[in-house]
Amino acid sequence: MAAAPSQQQASASPLPPQKPPLAARPPQAQHRGPAQAQAAAPCIFCKIASGQSKSYRVYEDASFVAILDAFPVTEGHILLIPKMHYKTFFDMDDPELAAAFATTRKLAAVLRKALGADSFNIATAPSAIDHFHIHLMPRYDYDLMGPLADLDNKREMSADRMAGIQKKILAFLGGGGAAPDAAGSAKAKV
Ligand SMILES: [Zn+2]
């Protein structure tokens, strides 16, 4: 067998040098660090991830937290937030992004059981908050919205209702062991 043509070309290539491999490129997200490292101007999601700001937290693991959106489009609208301050998903490496969507799917499965969600919208969207997050919006056959929920159609729910939704979700995630509260201290794993 002859050597692969590409190898022969590479040894006497008239082509300009190729881009260096990924590992040799300067990192684009050098500011990657724990949320606490953003001390100069911590964004609200960094504060929520570190527990400094209140939220209706429904999930936490080593890399992500999930909270109820304060202005939900549908009941059980969740934001999955990386603990690291990534501006967009372009700043995340493939395994991190894969983990984000795998976690989103786990949470969707919980919303199906806990709230009777019929389907889901999963979205990223322009936001005033410069910290990447995934919207997981449960959809219900009765919600009478089109195929895509309208993120401009947000509404405020009462604290009682938000806490009730949080409690239902935590009951499935935490096996009943996690005490729901609005202070962002409830933790649960799937
Ligand atoms: Zn942040």
C-alpha cells in the first residue's frame, strides 16, 4: 500500500501553515474561574450560583445550578446556569456544553413527572445578563401557545405559587429530603 496522499503532500506542501491545534491557541476564556473570582463586578447569575442572591433553586451539582425563572413564561420555567461565568456557549468546551444539555434533559424529565409537562422549549436568548444560561420551558397542551413559547410574554407569579412549584420539583429531585426555600439553599441531585 502506498502512503496516504495527504501525508506525501504534507511533507512538501506549498500550502501556508495551518492553524495551530486548539491546545496551542491562546485561551479565549482566560477569566474562567469560580464565581467568587468575579469580585470586581459579580453578575446576578454569579451571585445566585454562589448563593449570595436569593432564588428559587431547584438543582445544583458541581458545575451547574438551576433556578425557577423569576418571570416565567410557563409554570416551571427553569434557568440552567453554569457556575462559571461564561458569556456565551462559545466560551464553553464541548464536554461542558454536553453536560449542560444532559442536565437540562434530566430536569425536563423531572418536570414531566412533577408538573405534568407535555413537551418543552429549550432555548438560549439575548439577555441583559451577560452569563450564559439555558431556558427550559415546560409546555402544556392547555397553554395555547404556538410551537415556541414567547420569552417576551413573561409574568410574575406569587411567592406562594413559586414556592409550590419549587417544592413539587424538589420532591422528585431530592426524594423529599431537600427542604425547599426561597433563599437558594435547597440542593438536590438527580
Ligand atoms: Zn456571572
